[in-house]
Amino acid sequence: MLRAAAGQEHRSLANRVEVMIREYCGRNGIAVADQPPLEAGGTGVKMGQQKALRTKSKS
């Protein structure tokens, strides 16, 4: 069912699960903090920032 719902909405499975959690929290009065999406291997740091961080750490 999850794959079908994700496919119908053109979402990844992970995104569909996130939407389900946010909808559940909204219906039940649970506050959800907005967080930037994870990028580049799940670090939360964008690709350009990763390169800059690597360059700084070598110095």
C-alpha cells in the first residue's frame, strides 16, 4: 500500500512516510519543527559546503 500511495503521488517512499507522520502530528496536535532536508549522504550539509569544509579541515 505504501509503494502504491507513493507512486500515485510521485513521491519517494521516504517522502511519503514523512508526509504521513506530518499529517498524523497535525491531526493530533503534535508540534513538528521544520528542518532542512538532508543532502549529500545524509549530512545535512550541501555539496558546496562539504567541499569548503574538507578544504578548511586540510589546512
